Amino acid sequence: MKGLAELSEREVLALAIANEEEDSRIYQCFAEELNNDYPHSAAIFTEMAEEERSHRAMLFDLYRQKFGENLPPIRREDVKGFPKRRPFWLTKNLGIDRMRKEATLMEYQAAEFYDKASVRSTDVSVRELLVRLAEIERGHEKRADNLTEEHMAGDAGAEEAATARRAFVLRYVQPGLAGLMDGSVSTLAPIFAAAFATHNNWETFLVGMAASIGAGISMAFAEALSDDGSLTGRGAPWMRGFVTGMMTTIGGIGHTLPYLVPNSWGMTLNGMHFDAFHIATAIAAVIVFIELWAIAYIRAKFMDTPFLQAAFQVVLGGVAVFIVGILIGSA
């Protein structure tokens, strides 16, 4: 593997040509990826791809004058320390902001390469072109801002912001909300049934942990296998499954943790004695109330459901399951 200082001017030009061609393809892939949901940003990357192709043409014209038509098969992987590009199978799931940051990094790395290559060049015309390209690449961040202003004028920015919000709701809020509702509500019955049946905090805690983790795993697989996201735009199935499973587990563990109160604890208030079971159950009931109101708030904020309507629906369902658990545990 050669270092940059060991490359001939022919190899440097060939490497620069390959670099510009690869960058143009990456930008074009970004544009295609964004075209359906973010057409204005896609136009930005299309223009950047065209600029990279124009740079390649400039480099190849000079190469043809100096060395002819044939390009040596040198790749960036053959040069020690040369910046590597992320494989497209990794960049395919990048968000729009990450794509822009990736483009900025690519332009910075290209400018650094042209700077170093120009210092080592002994051919005046080659050095002049490399210096010029370095200056162009360093100006691309400003050029990207200009393109953004050009293509995101008027309602375009608002349209893409609305699209981004819809995507966020579909890919994260809905799966997370489904998991939180399932974990907070469905685990109420087994946890409080175990609590009132045993009056033993540790045993109730074990039942709660088993119910929460089991429900999390089940919901994660159910969400991930229900839809691959290709038609619905709901994103990667493994991510939705992870979000759903994690929120399901969190929803169940929230009102399970109070049962870590040791069985030896107790207190007397206004002449009434409360043992560890009553203390843990009271804390768990308060946490359940907070969880249900949090669910109602999320539904009101992201799902356009009136808050009072969401609160009534969620609290009604939660209270029903809560009462069922108590009745079964007390039987």
C-alpha cells in the first residue's frame, strides 16, 4: 500500500477522478433516497452530484492531455491514509440531516486531499487545477447553503418539516406509544393480582419483572415482523421493534419497582399501621396514574387526539385492568 507522497502525478490524477466519480454517485443516491419524501432536498443533492461530475470532467481533460485515455486501476483503498467513504448499504438509512453532515465531511476530506496533492505536484498545470479544486471543495459548504436557500424557498421548508414530523411519528412515536400502552396497561393485571394474592413484595416484584420483560420481547417481535416498512414508510423493522419492546418493558417496570420495598418496612400514620405491602402498592398506584397521563399527553401531542378524550380513554382502560387484577388477586 502506497502513501500519498509515493504516488506519481498520473496516479494522483487518476485517484482524484475516481474520488469525484464516487462522490457524485453517493450524492445521486442521496437524491434518489430523498426524492419521494423530500424533493427539495433531493434537488440539492442532484446539483451537488452534477458539480462533482463537472470536477471529474475537468480532471479527466487534464489527464487526457498529459497521459492519454487509459486510467490506472488505483483505488482509494490502495492509498495509505486516504479518506474512506461509507458503503451505501450503511448510508441508505441515514436521515436527511445526517446526509447533509456526511456531504460536508466528504467535501472537507476532498479539499484536504487536493491541498496535500497540490503541494507535492511538480507539474504547474496539475498543481493549479488541484489548488483550484481545493478552493472549490472548501466553498461547497457555502454552495450547499445557497442551494438550500434556492430550493427550500417559500413553503418548501415547511413541507419538508411536516414530512419529517410525519416520519418521526410513524417510525418512533407510534411504536413507542404502542409499547408504552401495552407495558403500562397489560401488566397491571398480573402484577396487582400477584400483589393481592401473596401480600409479598419480593414475589410481586419477580412476577412484575417477568411480565414486563416477557411483554417487551413479545411486542418487539410482533412489531418487527408486522411490517418491513417498504410500503408504509415506517422505517426499519428492527428499529421499530426495538423501540416498541423497550417502551413496553419500561411501562411494566415502572409500577413493578415499588415492590422492591423490603417486607420488613412499615409505618403508622394517624393511628393506622401500613405494612410494606401497602406502602409499595400505594407508590405503584401513583406511578400507574403518572404513566396513564403521560400516555394521554403523548397521544394529544403527536396523534392529534383531544387531551381530555385521550385521558378518558387511557385512564378508563387502565382502571379496568387495574380492578381486574385486584379482584383476581383477592379471590
